[in-house]
Amino acid sequence: MGQVVDRVRAARHAARRATLLPFLVRVGVFLTVLVGFTVAFPVDVWFGDALPALLVTALLPALGPRRFWPTFAALVTVAGWLYGTFDQGEPIALWRLLLLTALLYLGHNLCALAALLPYDAVVDPALVARWLTRTAGVVLVAGVAGVLLLTVAGVGGDRGMLPVTIGGLGVAVVVTALLGWLLRRR
């Protein structure tokens, strides 16, 4: 019982010392995950008994961005999309996939930023603006590349998704090489 009381005291102390920008980043995590759930899950799930569980699941990454909760929320999002697509028979739409991947990446990126910012940090707003600008750039480039690869796959006719698979593997190799080069440069 003493541990619970200590945790409640620590949470109250952190809430008193919290500053605006780290709080807004955590609100952004919550909203991004919640919008991701809205895109992923069918409409009937939102009006059923699952609503409180989805709200709590969206809140957990905002409260504990360094823990397992961001991964858990991403897995729930993907499971919701799979449920809606394969069990409920919703059509696979490109706009929905692009939006869902952008929201998953944005949620992941905001969780990384929230994990770096203590509750009581005084943060220059330009830092968050640069962080979000880079994130928007990655989402834009990935979206354009994805649409281009899908267009190339559509031209292939009976070859199916082979050009997309080869293009995706090529992108993965280039990104891995770039990350390896950046790590060695340090």
C-alpha cells in the first residue's frame, strides 16, 4: 500500500511542476493515437463497448512514452485495421492506408519526443517545430514514394506486386546503409 501512496504523491508532484510544451506534446500523442484508432477501426466499434478501452489505450502512450505503451497502441491500431478489413469486409483504400501509416509514424515520433522531454522542462517552441517539420517531411516523402511504387506495380499487369517488393527492398537497403554510415560518422 505504501508504494501506491508514494506513486500518487510522485504523480501529484510532477503535475504541479509540469510545463506547457511537454504537456502539449503528450496531448498530441493522445490525439494522434486516438485519430489513428478512428481511421483503423470500423465505425460500429466506436459505438460499442470498446470505446472506454480505446480511450484508455490512447491515453497510455501519452502517460508512459518510454514504456511498452506506444508499441501496444500501434499494435492495437494495426489489429483494428486488420479486423475492419478482413473480418468486417471494409475495402482497402489507398487514402486510408496512407493516413494510417502517417498517424502511426507521427504517434511514434511524438512518443519519442515526449520521452525526451521531462514534465517540467522549459522548451523552446522552435525545437518542437523543427521536430514536427522533419516528421512532416518524412511522411511526405514516404507517401509519395509509396504511391509511386504502387503506380509502378499497377503498370506491371500480371506480375502483381513484384516491382513494389523490389522497390521496397531497395529502399530498405538504402536506408540501412544510410543509418550505418551515420552511426559510423559519429
